[in-house]
Amino acid sequence: MSNIQFDTDMLSLLPPWYREILDYQQICQTEREQMEALADSIQAVADNMFFQTMDEASIYLWEQILNIVPNPQTETLEFRQTRVISRLSSRPPFTIWFLYQKLDELIGPGRWSVNMEYPNYTLYIKSAAQNQSYATEVAFTVNRIKPAHIVYVNTPYVESGLLLSESISLTQRTFNYLLGSWNLGELPFSTDNPQGVIKTPDTPSVQPALLTDVANFVSTDVASALINGTVAVNELTKSVSGSTLTVQYTVPAGDLTEITTVALLDAEGNTLTSSTVYIPVSGATLLEHTIPVAEGVTTNG
């Protein structure tokens, strides 16, 4: 709806005796609609002067100027607006802080991390794998501003945790027979009478050692990864820190153009975890699964 407001009640401007005539009512209704359309057009002109409020047609014109090929099926208008702003604002000199600013603009504050391995001249950028529609633009931006001798590696991660909880119930056992008086089969030897829960699951009790043991067990259970249901990766790097398991592996460049599902399997090929993701693959991609084991209680609804 337009922010510009016109007085479109044309019928009220006519003399009272004309307002009862159906022809004049219809004419005024048509004029009302035309005035509202004019207000929308004026508002659209104002909106299209700024990238943040441009409509799809105006953004497409800028994409043509910048040689960007959009994909409306997977890219939102907001993302396309952000991409055009990023392309136009990328001017030297470039610094690591400039890169951080661009990642905030493209991915969002707090939704990425950067690790620079200076001895290996490798730049790792980690972000969630569930929605990587920005990954191609991040790769374009990084490759435009980084020194030529530094290798950029996209590191999507998938996080799925395990929750452990403990409850303790009290049961009173009553023996139905005394020594020397036993009527076989008349009553059970003893009866258990529940007395209620004396420790609820939401009261902390699980110790860190148990959480670490569970994380180590899961680590030994994970044997391979399966990409898109067809590509198996057997070379995994697994590590446990505290009670958090991290599984890493590399998807070689050229095998796939995009990753839509990732799964971890055991030695028998049974699926342990499975996630739906979107990761465009333009080079070697390092995937990371994070599985924290913690004490907690899940709630329904």
C-alpha cells in the first residue's frame, strides 16, 4: 500500500443532487482507482531511488549493468538487493575488517566465523549450511578482495545435538506372605506400589564425564558421510572437545554442483543423522558437523 495519500473521494465534491445518480457514482469510483494507482506509481518512483526498497524490475536492471545472472527460484528480493549493494560498495583498499563488514551484510551479524591459517595461506569462512543462497556471492566477494596467493575455502556446518536427562522414581515394595504361612498362587509374593517421582528430568544431575563418554561413543559410531544420497565420503576427521563432537570432511570440487542433503552413517550404512541443506559448490568445500551432547529436557508443542 502506498505511503502517499490522496483525497480520492471524488463523489463528495459533487453537488448533492449528482451524488444519487448511478452514472456519476461509477465515474467517481473509476477516478478513485486511477488516483490510487497514481499514488502507487509515485511511491514506486521514490522507492526505486534506493537499493533497499527497489522492486524486482529495478533490481534486474542493475543486475544487468553488473553482469549478475539472478535465480529468482532460490534468491529472495532482499538478497538480490543486498548483492547489488555489495557489488557497488566493494572498492579498495581492502582489509580483514572490510571482509567482516561484508560478511555481516551478506550473511548477518553473528552468523559466520573466519579462520585464517597464515602458514598455509588458507582462509576458512564458516556459516550455517541450511541456507547458503549467499554462498556464491560470498565467494565472489572474497575472491575479489583477497590476495591472489590466499586460498578461500567455504566451510558450511550442520549442528544437531543430543539431550540427556535423568528422573528417579520411588516405589514401595510390600511382601504379601510371612514365613510359615504361604498359600501358593493366592497372591503374588510381593506388590510394588509407586510412590511418585523424587527427582524430575529438569533438575540437573548428569555429570560432565557421562556427557563426554556419550560424545566419544557417537564419534566411534560415525563411519562415513553421504552427500545427496549418492556420494559417499569415507575420510572423516573426528574430534571431541568437552562433550561436543565435531566431524569434518571435504567434498572434492567437480563431483557436485550443489549439495542438498548431508547424512552421517555408521559402519553398517545405517543413517545416524540427516539434514536438508543448500550449498552451491564452486570449489573444494569443507563440511563440518557439530554434535553437542548436553543435559536437557525436550518439550512438545
